Amino acid sequence: MATYKINIATCRGLDKPAAMVKAMEEYGLAEGQEMGVLHASEAGNAAFGTLVRRTNLTVQRLDVKTRQVVSDQVEKVALIPFGAFPQAEQIEVYAGSAATIKEVEAFLAGALTMAVVVDAIELDVLASVQKLIKTVQKFQLRAARASDYAASSYMMGPYAPKFMDTEHGLKFLDEYAEGIKTVQVRFAAPAGRATATLSPNACFSFSCHENDQPHVQDVLRKLVGR
């Protein structure tokens, strides 16, 4: 089992895939820039790229000979793989969180000078769960995380219950729909079981057999209308 991310947002103003790939290849790993492009490719109606974010960290170490603490600068690298789909007016970021989508937007608008407008997708978690029940095999609603849950008039706060059965979980989601932050589900994939976490901003994480990654991604894309 491997763990993956797919964070989806609407993105208007994207160039055609070939033009995007050309722009990313020309930008490359620009010297002195925090963001660069490690890889770019075109597949069908989409452009894919892997951004590199470089930051310098100060690390302290002990110099045994001088018996002094010395500070060194170390470069930290983070990879941000993403896909751009101009016809669907969406981008997908395969790492990080919703904040990482903003980093991709800043790169496209700044470094590549594209007039893009990125907006978060508001996902109806309860409706998504009900859709999965109808479209996947062996579905299970396993857990949820809610904010402002009131167990009684004396207690209120975040709550993360696990469900013995899907029916019980659906009742909880229906009652606390406005406070749901994440929902964990499980369903059958071609090579085995897949577990996915859904959130109201269409940022998903999932675990599955590596051969099932494209299948699970397609299942999650359909929740946002793709």
C-alpha cells in the first residue's frame, strides 16, 4: 500500500498544454530562484510538471576541535508535482495541501506570466459519500472529523468518531454536515482495497496498491464533476 495526494481546484486562464510545457522547459531550474521546474510533459489535453521549491535552512553543529558551535547553510528541496487541464479549467496538485495549490498558482502567474485565476472547489462531503455508495464496490464509511461537536450542553469541541457501519456514519454526517472537516472511506479497487480521506475543499489523500492509483484518482475526480 502506498499513500498519495490529489488536491483539485478550478483554474481559469490556463494556456494550451503544449505552450505550458514549452514555458516550463524554458524556465527550468533558474539560478537564484526559489521555485524551478524539474520536469514538464504533455499528455492528451493536459500538461504535467514537477516544481522544485528550494529554501535555505540554518543548521548548527559542534566543531570538536575548536569546541564551538558552528552554523551552516543547508538547502532544503521540496517537490510539487501537478497537472493542468485547460479544457476542464482545473489543476491537480499531487503533494501537500490546499496551501500548495496557492504555490502552483503563484508560479504560473508569476514565473510563467499566465493570467490564471484559481478558486477552491467546495465539495459537499455528504453528497460525495452518497455518490460513492452508488458507484463503487464494497463501500465503507469508516470515520469522520467534525468541529464544534456538542456531546452535551457542557461539552463542545472537535470530535473524530469511528463508525461500526456505514448507516450509523451517514446519520452522523447528516446531523453535523456543516461541521464536517474530513471523512475517511474505504472501497474496492481492482488490485485490492483503497482508503481515501475526503475534505470540503476537494483535497484528497488516499492509500492503495500502486497499480490502483489511476483508478482511485478517477473515482475521486468524478466527485468534483470530471
